[in-house]
Amino acid sequence: MKVGLFIPCYVDQFYPKIGIATLELLQKLGCDVDFPMKQTCCGQPMANSGYQHLTKGCDANFIANFASFDYIVCPSGSCVLHVKEHLHSETDIESAAKIRSAVYELTEFITDILKIKSIEGNFPFKVGMHQSCHGQRGLKLSQMSELNAPYFSKPEQLLTNIKGLNLMTLSRKDECCGFGGTFCVTEEAISVKMGQDRIKDHEEHHVDYITGADMSCLMHMEGILRREESSIKTIHIAEILNTLKA
């Protein structure tokens, strides 16, 4: 299968190592991966701010870069959800529809398409899993606690055979961290307080690292952790899974 690697603009600019880890991991899992060099922002920030009508250029560029792939994989649930729900084209309806059905968040792709239940890597630390809202409620990567239904988490499932990793059971495992895209800019004080509350749960369980499938949420919490001079670090799940030996 031919996989197009979709790396969000903020990951490309601030956390390129996550893009590299995602590429290496997919290659280790047997995928033929290509990174389109002309990809840019998917348009999510504009759409979240009420300017969906200004994202037509982003949509056209995304289609030009990714229409030829069997699957499109991205280490960011929020960007994937945006493409799934908002990518459209007035001139190439068929390609837009194909892309919407072919784009996957990384852990979703590994579990649902590659049919891999867990990965044998090595990460000897206490880890707290942050279930991001877009991934959980939009992409259904994990079960919502308010539902009377069996619990599942695709990201957590992939970590079960990571050697030495102690996945801590949090008290409020699906609570929002307060990032919310442009929400953290327009409602800074509320966003920070929500982030502090989310981090407190991890602190009470003495984690060494907070991981998740959305670097945007981890970036938000990372900023708070640094300002509080906390010893807790953040790490994207791709970096943990990439400890798999080739």
C-alpha cells in the first residue's frame, strides 16, 4: 500500500522529530511511505475560528498533494478530523471524497488498517495517557467515560507490550486539557486553568511522561509544565512506539 505522510504545520515547525518518528515507525511496520514536499496547513485554524470559507486554497493544495495515495496517515487527531469532516472541492468532488475516507490518525491506522494489536518496544517509565477530545469524541479512538459501554483505547492498546512501560490509570482519563486550538488564544485564562487541572491528575499518579496522539494538546501541557518547573515531560505516542526495533 502507498501511504502519504501528512504532517501538521505546527509539528513540522516545532516538533519535526515527531514527523520523523512517524515515518520511521510506518516503515518499520512495512509501509511504503512518501512525504509530499508541497503540503502546508490543512486549514483547521481558520475553520475553528469561523473562517471555513477561506480554506479553499488549503483544500485544493491538500488534494493536489494527497489524491494519489491509498492511505494518508497523520500523527494528529484534530487535523485528521478536520480533513475528514471539512475537506471539499467544487472542481474535484471525487478526489476530495476519496481523501476524506482515506485519511487516518496514526494509532487508528495501525490498529484498524494494519490490524496490529500492540507493538514491542522499550520505554521504561511511568506514563499517563492523555485522550484528546478530537481523537476520542470525533475519531472514536477511545471510549467516552459518560457512556455505559465497554472501555477501549486504541492508543493504550498499542502500548501494552512496550517493555518497561507502566501505564498509569488516571482518575479522569478523558478530561479536556483546555487547548482547543484557537480557544487557548481567545480564552487564555480558562485554557491554562483546564491544563493545570489535567496535569494535576498526572502528577497525583507520579508519571514520568504524559503521552497522547495529539501534539497540540501535549504542547499546551508542556508549556504549563515548563512554567511550573515540573519534572514531568511530554512525549508523542509515535516516539514511544518507534522504539520498536526494525
